[in-house]
Amino acid sequence: MGGPSMPDEDGRHVARSAVTVALAMREDLRRVADIEQVSFSDPWSARTFGSLIEEPRVYFAVARDGADRVIGYIVAWMVADEAEIANLAVAPEARRGGVGRSLLDAALDTARGHGVRTVYLEVRESNAAARALYARRGFVEIGRRRGYYRRPLEDAILLRSEISAAASPETPAVEGVRRR
Ligand SMILES: CC(C)(COP(=O)(O)OP(=O)(O)OC[C@H]1O[C@@H](n2cnc3c(N)ncnc32)[C@H](O)[C@@H]1OP(=O)(O)O)[C@@H](O)C(=O)NCCC(=O)NCCS
């Protein structure tokens, strides 16, 4: 999909090609918490994010733009051959530029590299953007948790993806895996 390309009118392809994904560091926490605040009605605290940085089974990564600014993050738990995408958000001004997909792909690659075969996640029923992103990456609906979310009360749709065990050569080590 895409690859290097000329920028389109709103510069989306420029942003896309400049995005990098790397493990989160302490200095990223404030910006991550700010993005979390504007992205969710029941946000995780900065302290919660801070507690994930050194968790051995947590993959916590941030996306940066060409100016090195944190524009999104993902948190995944990895235990044995299962993983759960626990949190994913992109700064509102950086959405629809492929950042969410890059973060998800980085987490799925890392999971593959650690022998994960099945990835789960929960998503608000009304969250069309996230559901479209996950569907494009092969996630299928396997259930529903009634009244799972607060503010507003809403069902969670439970999704699952079976991923291949083949590790990609560039897969980074999991140093840092949580749940939303
Ligand atoms: C969901 C979210 C992370 C997507 O991030 P993003 O960087 O905007 O997504 P991408 O640009 O990588 O989009 C990848 C694909 O997802 C789908 N998608 C993303 N946003 C969409 C939207 N608003 N409407 C419909 N489909 C959308 C599209 O299929 C898109 O591919 P395309 O651009 O080729 O059509 C972002 O909207 C967000 O942070 N939302 C608030 C937090 C949230 O809901 N997190 C998920 C919790 S489970």
C-alpha cells in the first residue's frame, strides 16, 4: 500500500514517510498522556503509562513525526503465544496519515517475533475509525462484552487476529506489553 510517494495536497504522504516507531521513553510520557486525554473519555493517567515502561511483557511504543514530535503510541501485552492490544491513539492533528497503521504493524511484528500466534483487542462498538483499521489488518469479531465501557456506557466488540509465526528480520526485542 503506497510506499514512498509524492506528497498529496495536504502533505499526508510526507508525514507518512517520515514517521518512525520506537519504544517509549520516560521523556515521552507527558506527550503520550496529553494525546490520551484528548483521545478517550476515560483516559489512563501519566503514572499508568510510566509504570509500563519497564514492564517486561509490555510493548509500549511511540510514533514520531519528521520533527521528532510524539504523535501517537501503542501498548500491547504479550504473554506466551497471545497478545492483547491494550491501547492505541494518534494525536488528532496527525490522524488519517497512516500513523495508527504503522503503530499497529510495529506491535504485530514484535508479537510475531516473540512467537505470538493470536492477538486480541476490545473496541467500542461505535469506534468506526479503529474498527476499520483493525479490519484492514485481519482482525475479526469474536464476541461482545455488554456495557464494558463507561462514559458513555457502551458495548465492547472483541476482536481476534491469528498472525503467522514468521518473524520479520527487523523485529525489535520486546522491552517494554497492557490493556485498555
Ligand atoms: C483509531 C486511530 C488510532 C487511527 O489512527 P490513524 O493514524 O488516524 O489511522 P491511519 O491513518 O493509520 O488509518 C489506517 C486505516 O484505518 C481506517 N481509518 C482510520 N481512521 C478512520 C476514520 N476516521 N474513518 C474510517 N476509517 C478510518 C482506514 O481504513 C485507514 O486506512 P486508509 O487511510 O487507507 O483509508 C485514531 O483515529 C485515534 O487515535 N482515535 C482515537 C483513539 C482510539 O479510538 N483508539 C483505538 C482504541 S481501540
